[in-house]
Amino acid sequence: MKNVLIIEDDPSIIELLTIHLTDLSCQVTSVRHGTEGLDIATKTSFDLIILDLMLPGANGLDICRNIRRSGSNTPILILSAKSEEIDKVLGLETGADDYLTKPFSIREFIARAKVIFRRGDTPLNNDPPSSKKQISFGSLEIDIDMRKVTLDNSRVELSPREFELLTLLASSPGKSYSRKQLLSLIWGYDFDGYEHTVNSHINRLRGKIESDISHPQYILTTWGVGYRFNEEL
């Protein structure tokens, strides 16, 4: 059974989502106040957090930002009436895993929730050709089955998207992926025009595993293309 937290101030949306998530065998907790939602999100373990942006007490972007700062890697799906591209980009770059604009199709919501749940149950949608379950590059170690990354014997806390980006790149050292390819492979949706969202996730990932992000050792930029994992390690 999956545990889901809904932080949303519209009772009709809460009711609708609760009905369909319950049909997916989810245990649902709902909160209508932003500050209370943040408190619960950082103190309780969930498989998915559904987050509105316009909330009393604290806005959704601040909640998302603080959830990530707390070290939580719980997937976050933003639901918002804000449909401008900049709003979607801000949501994704703040640490959300997905963004759905209101009014939304309940079928699309269910499909996206299922994708998030599947990613939590399996190491990666696109298993590397070698089918290796552990990848090591010097002091950087990736355990795909355990979804665990260590650097110098210390665990590195990564969000689901960061882990999947690292695993995909590290599984094929030297192979360059365009930002659009990474969006398709990791996010699983057509976020056309949001390629710079990949840049933000790569920068956060570099900040966690690189000793000097201005001279990265692991994740390199392939100019004019995208990113690759250093094949010379």
C-alpha cells in the first residue's frame, strides 16, 4: 500500500483525488494548510506528495523547496492552476518531479501517479545494457537495487530524478545524451521547451557528488549536445 499526502485547499479536489488514489490501494492523508502540510511532509514518510501552489500559510514552491532542504527525496507532484511556462519551470527546478495544470484529466493524473509509483518500485525504467546492479567509479558507488549512492563511504541523499539521472549516465560512460533525451528517459513526458530543467537537476546532482562543480569529475558537459559521464575514470 502506498502512502500519499495531499496538500491542497480545495475540498472538492481532495475528495476527487482521494477516491481515485484509494482505488489504487493508497492510504491518503490530506491537509488544507500549507504550514501544516510542510510539517507533516517533513516528519512522516510518504510515497508521493501532491502539492498545490496557492495555499494558506505557505505557498507550494516554498513547501517544495523546504521538503528538499530537509533531505526528503519523496516524489512531489504539483497540481496548480498556474499554467504559464515559467510556473512549470519554477516548480520542476525547485525540486518537484512532475507538474500537472488544473483543470486536469483524472486519467492523466492516475497515469502520472502510477509512473511515480513504478519508479519507486524499480531501479530504473531503462535498465542499462550490462544489467549491472552496482556501479563503481573510484570512491563513487551506485547500488541500483538499493537505490543507494555513496561517496567516500558516506551516503549521498539524492532525489528520485537525481538518482535516475546519475544511474542512466553512469551506466554508459562516454555516451552523450541531449537534454531532450534526458527529459524523455527520466521524466517520461514531453516537456518540450523545458530542457533547462535538466540543467537545474544536473547542477544539483553535481553539487552533491562533485568536489568542484566548476571542474566536474564525474558528469561532464558535451558542448552543443548535453551531458555524459566521464569515460576516463
